[in-house]
Amino acid sequence: MYFILWIWFGILLLITIIDTIWLIYRIFFRHSRNIFITDSIDLIIKSHIMKEKEFPHFLHYFPIDNIFVLRIISSNSNSLIVAEVLCELFQRRLHHDSDV
């Protein structure tokens, strides 16, 4: 019985380590963040002219803590809510030139 329990805890440890590495990749690497933001905001913003001018600047200065919160929101709700939050942040960045 203890041997089976020991194997089970080993499997859980391995899964936890892999999931932690995957979470670190998704949050800290810029490429992964840019893909997440681009895929999410494409649901709302269809104007490619606005995206071409201001969107790279928006992507470059988007903070990591906002990405973390958006990932938590996306895991607990649907992608449309994340897209609406991103659209609002993008609009505030465009019109008020404030920090997101």
C-alpha cells in the first residue's frame, strides 16, 4: 500500500513540476504573452489600421502582472471576457496615453 502511495505522490510531483514550468513559460516569455494578447484581442478589434499603428507599442509595454491576471480570468471564464478587458485597456492606452 505504501509503495502505491509513494508512486502516486511521485506522479503528482512530476505533473506539478511540468505545470509550473509551463506556467513560467506562458507568463515570462514575451512570445507567449504576445500570442495570448493577439489571439484574445482579435475577437473584439477588427480594424487592422488601428492594430498596425499602436498595437506593437501596446504589446511591448504590457506588464507581466496584467498577463497573469488575464490568464486567471481566462481560466475561470470565457475568452470573450478577456477580449473585452484587453479591448478596454487598449482603448485607454490609445485615448488617454496612460499606462495600462
